[in-house]
Amino acid sequence: MTVDQLNSAAQRTRSTVTARDARQAGRPRVSMTARRHRAFYMFTSPWIIGFLLLTIVPMAYALWLSFTTYDGISPHWTYVGLGNYSELFSDPTTWDSLGRAGLFALTSVPLSIISGLGLAVLVNRPLKARGLFRTLLYLPAVVPPVGAGIAFKTLFDQNSGAANGVLTLFGFDAVGWMADPYARYVLLMTVLWTAGNIMIISLAGLQDVPRELHEAARIDGASAWRTFRSITVPLLSPVLLFQTVTGVIASVQTIMPLLLAPIGTTGSVTTVPQSNYLYMMHVFAQYFALGRYGYASALLWVLFVLILIVTGIIFKFASGMVFYNVDPEAKK
């Protein structure tokens, strides 16, 4: 290649670089923070879109329905304002079902947390086949709710259930487990059946407790119960708070076991035992048995507000009883 050709190639290269620099000079330079924000919203956009379309929009639609007499079928509806809410607060059936749901939450949540924590303490010990025990205890939690409900319905059937089979074997009379007053206990057992979820979370919390603290307490002569009460439980308090909040929210929305164990032969939602006619069962009956979409939507919005209030109360009273290894205010 001659000298003239080399000079020409170098000139073309400089021209290309100059043109590219000129184009880039006209663009605003994107900072690293802006790039991170853009990447964040790109990766979270599927969840954000799903949250808007599958949560916010349905909630707004239910709020609008709560001010109408819409029945889900007829195109004709009437705007009634706060009429559904007025009827709701004067309906004794609503208050009775809400009271049963609250009593069920007060009973099931502590029992679930205590049983899950107890199982976690057991499988946290250096036992043989510990992994097998963990798997077997967690296995009921992965059973589909429909399958578990049908299994319990079959197990406690008055005529052919295994529970009554054991009772008659020892000379006792058969019990109508699916009717009052025993139906509430069967419902409670279906909730305790899935204590493996709480066990796994509690087990993770137990393994995060420093062993040095237990060893120091043992050297000081503290008993196992005192060590558990004064060291383990305070360090597990954030986990217990999480389980309490999520447990209360889940318990007041319990409906699947109720739908799978009605009494009578019709399977109607109105034939569940009176003790199991909880708030969500009342909502389901208003929606699908009576076709009162507006009134049922008002019931759901009242439940939503009550859950927010109860959650706020729990956080308020638990703020002084929860111990964090890292100050939650430190990173703010």
C-alpha cells in the first residue's frame, strides 16, 4: 500500500470517528443511576403490569360494584350509594360470621405457630434421618387444598370414615364430625395439617440463631427452657411477627375446606354447619347462591379495611417486642 493510500485510509477513519462523536454529542449522556433505574423497571415491569391488571383493576371494579345492585347476569343495575354498606352494618348474619372468623383466627393462628415452631425445634436437633423427617413433616403442606379437603371429608365421614371406624372399634358410638358441634374441630385440624409451612420458616430462623449465645447460656447454668425463652424466642421474634400477620390474613379468608365439606346432599354453600359459616362463606353465599354481587363486593371491601386495621394494630403492639439483629432504621 502506497503512502497516499495510507493517508486516505487514516483520513476516512478520522472522519468516521468525528461523525460518531458528533452524533453522540447530540445525545444526553445517561448516568449510571438512570441506567440502574431503567433496568429495575424493565425487570419488574411484568410484575407491575400483573399487579395493576390483576389486583388494582379488580379491586377498583369491586369497589364500584359495592355501590350498585348488580347481580352478575342482568345488564340492568341500580346505583344505591352506601345502601349496601348500610345493610351490611345492620345485618346480624354478617356480624355473626365475622365473629366466627375472628374466633377462628384467634384459635388457629397461635396453634399453627406453636405447632410449627415445635416441629422446627425437633427437626433442628442432630437426629438420624433428619432430612427424611423434615420431608415427611413438610409433605402435607404441598398437598393441593382440594385434595386435602376431600381426604379430610372422607376420613371423618360419619358412615364410612376411618375416624368413626376407630371409635366403633373401641366400643364408642359414631360421631357426626361434619355437623355441629364437631365441624369446627375438623376445620381446625385441616389448618394444622399444613403446619409444615410454618415449620420450614421457623427452622430457617432457628438456624440463624448464633450458637455462641446458646453455649454462653449453657456455661452460665441456664436450663434448656430458659435458653429457649430468653434467647431463641427473642431472636425469632421477626419470624413470629411475620407468621402472625400472614396467619391472621389467611385465617380470616379461609373458604376452601368449607366448600369441600358441606352437610346435606345438595352441596349448596348454605348448608355448611353453623359453626363453620365464617365471613368468607357468607361472602361466597352472597355472590354465587344469591347473586348479590354489589352486596358481596361491599362485604369484601369491609374485610379488606378490617385486615388493614388489624395488621396495623399488630405492628403497633409488636414494635417493642420484636428484636432485630440489624436496626431496621439504620439503612433509611
